Amino acid sequence: MTPNCIFVFKSTYLTFRAEREFKSAGIACSLVTKPRHISSDCGLAVRIPTDKKGDAGSVLEKQAIPCLGVW
């Protein structure tokens, strides 16, 4: 099983936008419920394989999508 990480965003809009951009870039991802211990205004997060973390960060930077953090 491939280890995963989650990207957390401030809003549902940004979460859906990030998911769309990750998929457009060929990065496998899925929406998941944000763990309770992580604070944000959105109840969702985007899960991706850990080995794609750098690629996902590049996508966010290129598209100017702010991320609250990666867990």
C-alpha cells in the first residue's frame, strides 16, 4: 500500500480547485474528510500518494492556490 498525505485548504472552493488541478496534472487524488485535529474552515482535504507531494506542491504554486498545510 502506498503511503498517502493530505493537503488542507482554507475553503471548500480551494479544495475542489486543487483537486481539479491535481487531476489535470495527472496526479491521482481523492477528496477525504479532514481529520479533526487539523484546523481549517473546510471539512475536506485532498489525499495524494506521498511520492507525488513535490509534484502537487508545484501545481499549487503554479496555479497560485494557497495551502494551509500537508499532513
